[in-house]
Amino acid sequence: MLTIIRAIIIVLLTVQIGLMAALILYIIRAKRAERRSKELEARWQPLLYEYLEDEVDIKTMEIELAENYNSMWNFFRPYLDNLIGSDREKIEKLLQEIGFIAHFRQQLNSENRSKRIRAAFVLGKVRDSVSLPQLEEMLQSDSTYEIIIAGQAITDIGATELVFEIMAAFLQRTNITFEGISQIIINYGEEICPPLITILTDWLAGRVDLEEKFQVPAYQSAALFVELLGHSRYQEALPVFEKILQQRENEELLIQVLKALSRLKEPVQIDLKPFLTHENRVIRNQTLKYLYKCCQPGYEEQIVGLLADENWWVSFYAAMLLYHNGRQNILTEIAGSAEQGAAMSSYILEAGGQFEHF
């Protein structure tokens, strides 16, 4: 028995020593890589500034940058992230001429998924349009991460003609949220807003079947388009939003429209009473938030009624809306009564309507 225990202890100690040795080796390598990175930055940074000022040519840069492409990427990435205009274009031209971009194009064909993903990310940052066909193929991958990076790279390159293919891949083949998709697609800027309005208009008119096109329930893709238009604060989308509200079909889509309208801060030309009395508390809530943002009058009676709403947040936003619309007198009157909204009215009045996230 003692022999077995000793053997187990020896094995555990051996494993522990092995892990400690591996950790120490990792730390040493990491520190060595960090030191090397700082050395290269100190050497390359003045040279890069001279290149951008046309004081040295690409051939000189190629000789001086004779390091592995991973080191180059670590050095150039901050510049690619932050520079715009002619300086960025000069860096892209430099990376093209010295074989950096060709190297990562080759990596895009690697059997190693990690190398493909990294290559896609890099090629997106250098806006390599030559890689678009392969990046488009990557949208059919069985890897969520590979699809997301490919989509991000395509948007970085600015290929707006592939926007619906990216969305279809995200909706069908990943579990990324609307917010996550939006953060990637908005890289395109306002350029994609007209196509989004067109496809929503065609869908509302029955000319496009969104479910067939994107292979998900129609409200999901429509809600995504609305989210993107709202995120861009694209004012021309207002008539489309109004049409969706008039149809009143899917609650998730209605919520996205109301959120988008809050960003636009423009009044709509339709009656919002059905949304203030909607059975879905989120819709009631979002409608109140929108009315606050756009300062649209005409719903005081419904708002007062919502002070007694069974949902605390709906009651809260109704009281806040009245307070900030200058109707403190209504809140004061209700606060001194036995009505259901008395407690919330008192709460808002005592706080002076001061809440950080309203």
C-alpha cells in the first residue's frame, strides 16, 4: 500500500514540476518576444515615418524590414487601425510590394484553420480585394468564428455587394446576436442603407420573400435591417418604419422599429396609441422611450394611464415622461391620491426626475 502511495506522490510531483517548467518556459519566451517586439518598434518606427514623408523608398524599406511577417503584422497593425488617407494607402502599398500581403493570401489556403482565420483578419485590415472570392467561400464554413472573421474582413475591404451574403451566413450559420452583427456590418457606413431600405420596401410590397432569401423567419432578417438602419440613424428609413408599424405583425420586429425610432428622434405620422396599450410590456416600454426622445405630444391620457401599469418599468417611464414634459402637476395630484400610480408619482417627484439612464 505504501509503495502505491509513494508512486502516486512521485507521479504528482513529476507532473507539478513539469507544469512549473512549462510555465517558466512560456514566461521566458513571452518576455523574449516582448523585448524583441520593442526592439523592432524602436528600429522600424523612425524608418516608417521617413517612408511616409517620402524620405526613403520601398526598396530601402524592404531591406530594413527583413523579418518574419508575424513581426511585421504586430508592428503595422496599430497604424492600419488608426491611419486614414494617403498615409494608410502608402502602408498598404508597402505591404503589397514587400510580399506581406502575398504571404497571407497563401495562408488563406492553409489546412490549418487558425492560420486561415488569422490570414482573413489581416487581409481585411489591409483591404485586399483580391482575397474576396476566398473570403466569400469562408462564409460557408462550419466554424462560427471563421464565418464571423470572414464577414468582418469583407466589410473592412468595403465590398458592399456582399452585404446580404454576410447577413445570410450570420443568420443561418452562427448564433451571433443582432447587436453583434450590427457591430460588424456598420463598418460599411451609410453605403448599405439604401439597399436595406430597398429590400424592406420590396418585402412589405410582397415583391421579395425574405424567408426564402435568408432561410430564417422573415421577421428576423427584417429586424436586423431595421437595427442597422437605426444604428446608422438613417432618416430616410422613417417611411419604411411607419409601414412596418402599421402592419403590426411580429412583436420582435415592432420592438426593433421602436428602438430604431428612438435613435432617429423624429415623430411618425401614425397613431401610437395601440403600442402604448399593447399587451407586450416591452412594446409599451419602448414606445414611452421613443415619445420621450422625439418629444411627440398628444398621448397624455394614455401615459397617465400607464402610471398604474402592472410592470414597474412601464410605470417608471410613464412617470418620467410626464415629469420631463413639464407635467409635474399631474404627478403631484396623483401622488396625493389613493390611485395606483401614486407611489411611482411620489418616487419620481422626490428624485426630481434625475435618473442617469433615462
